[in-house]
Amino acid sequence: MNNIVFIHILRFLFLVLFQTIVCSNINFLGYINPYIYVLFILLYPITNNRLLFIFISFLLGLSVDVFLDSGGTHAAASIAIAYIRPLFLKFSFGAVYEYHAVKFSNTDFSQRLVYFLMLIFIHHFILFSLVVFDQNELLLIIKQTFYSGIFTLLLCLLLTTLFSNKKT
């Protein structure tokens, strides 16, 4: 059990550092940034304590906020997707989620794609809505959500494919 906790701590630290050092400096075409740290929330085990998970998601978002000086927007978006994640797990994985038998390395690519796509776009929409915070700039929010969401989705799928423990 301690090995699993250690792996999650390393994943947490790596994703925060990778986000703040590498991904936050990618500003392609002025508004395309990957937010790879959401991968921690997406891949967190479903059998653990939900309240602890929401608190850890808050710490993840707060850590990114501290490094990027973004005023709590990442923490708010992280808490939101951590809170609604069970609904999307049930939608994407169905009965497998009901029995808490979801292992992301053993799921179909299409199920993983739908799950990642929905939560990443919700995260990005909340994040950019809080960053812009102007209803007159809805087109800008949607554009940033779409392009950054696609970039983040591709990176998350690439990383989970490269580092999966699937036995073939």
C-alpha cells in the first residue's frame, strides 16, 4: 500500500512541476496551452476516499495557482471536475465502474477518450470562464477551451498510452 501512495505522490509532484516549468511556457498562437496536471485527477483511483480526493485535487490546483500566480482559478476548476468525476466515470465505463473495477490501462481507447474529453473540456471551460470572467467574451472562452482542450487531450492520451501497464 505504501508503494501506491508513493507513486501518487510522485505523480502529483511530477505533474505540478511539468505543468509549471514546461507546459505553462507553451503559448502556441497566443491562446493554446496544455494543462497536463488534470491527468492526476483523471487517473486517480476510484476506490479511495472521495473527500480526500477532492482535497488532494484542491491542493493540486492550488499548487499550480501558486506557481503560475493565477488567483485560484486552477483550484476551482480542479475541485469542480473532482466533484463531478463519478458521474462521468459511470457514463463512460458503466457496469465496470459500478463494481469499482476500472483500470485505465485495461479500458478501451474509446471509453478513455470519451472520459478524458468530457472532463478536460469541463475543466478548461470553468478555468477560462474564471480567467476571462466576462460574459461578453464568450467566444474567446469557447475558443480557448476548444484549442487548449484538444492539445491537453492529445497529450493526456499520448502519456497514458506510453506509460500504460497493459499486458499484450
